[in-house]
Amino acid sequence: MQIWLNEQAYSPSAATNLLALVAELALPEKAVAIAIGGDIIPRSQWQETALTDGIQVAVFQAIAGG
């Protein structure tokens, strides 16, 4: 399977849902937002949101600043 992750082709090794993708990418769950097709997916739905071939995923990380 190949997905589009932040507009770049990516083939997840074992991830089948958004929660597994976050773990595979070693991202901190609390400082990340994920959108599919431009729609933000609530963290409570990450486990039930399946990755499918060709899906467009955007990952945003919170950055502290002043």
C-alpha cells in the first residue's frame, strides 16, 4: 500500500490506521494533528480511521514559540 503523507509518497510498513501510523513515524500523540483530504480527524477517531491505498494524509506538529 502507498499513501500520500504531507504530499510525498510513503509506504507504511505495518500501519493500517492513523494511530498505528503515528506510532510508526514515532510522533508524539499529544502535539500532532492529522488531516485526511483536508479534514482534521479527531484523535478519538485515529484508531478507527483506516489507511487505504492512495489516501492523502497531512500531519501537523505543534511548535512552541513566542
